[in-house]
Amino acid sequence: MYTSCRNGGAKAAVREVLAKLTENKFVFRTDVKSYYASIHHNILFSHLQQHIEDPRLLDLLWQYMRRTVYDDGLYEDLEHGI
């Protein structure tokens, strides 16, 4: 059984699971903890370079990804996460 929440959100997913419970003995839900926060910028950027030719757009994306954030008096250069 494959459940998707793409169109209808969590309520649609719950309805789909409930409808399938008579056919299945268990429900298995997975999620990758902190998936977006763990994306490494260099790896993502190498993939972007394969699909985007405009150097101005690539530069803009790189600047967004490799930004510096200010948090409670400290500056941090981000190397991962989107």
C-alpha cells in the first residue's frame, strides 16, 4: 500500500489509510528527520549546475544557500540546509 498526501493533505491521507485498513494488517509511515536541514550545499549545487545554464541564476542560488545568519548575537555561515 502506498499513501500519498500530495492532493488533499493529511485528511486525505487519513481517509485513504482508513479505507485500506480492512485489507492490511498494519500501517507503516516513514520520514527522514531534518531532511531539508541536512541537504549539503555543495552536493545540491552540483546537481543544479547540471540543469541550469544561466550563471547569474546559479550565482543567486549559491548566495541564497551559502548565506550567513545572525542568531542571538552569533553569526553562522550555513553550509547545509535549505
